[in-house]
Amino acid sequence: MVTIITLGVIGVVIAAVVGIILFLVGIPLMIIGSILPWVLTLVGVVMLIKAALDKPFRWENFIPGLVALLASGLLRWLF
């Protein structure tokens, strides 16, 4: 009887600790997930401006900026 009560208390404590840990890990992930599309858009625009101002002008320099903008659009569409 005592071991069943002890195991029950241990189970409740473990569940509470795991819940708290998941909550503390989830908050930064939610913040990153909400800010990431905006940051990707900003980075994409800056990279496109930089590619446009590079000398000599090459079309390949636009690829990273376009990928960042596409990734931003994909993240906004998914979430």
C-alpha cells in the first residue's frame, strides 16, 4: 500500500517536472517561430539590395536573397 502511494507521488512529481521543462523549452521556440519569417524577409531584402549593388553584376548573387524570401513566404503560408 505504501509503495503504491509512493509510486503515485513520484509519478505526479515527474509529470509536473516534465511539463515545466517542456513549457520552458516551448516558449523560446514559439518566439523564434513567430519572429523567423520577419527576419527572413528582412535578410532577403538586404541580400537582394547587396546583390544589385555588387560590381560586377551577376545574376547568381540574387539566389541567396530569393531563397530567404521564398523560405519566409513558405513559413508564413505553413503557419
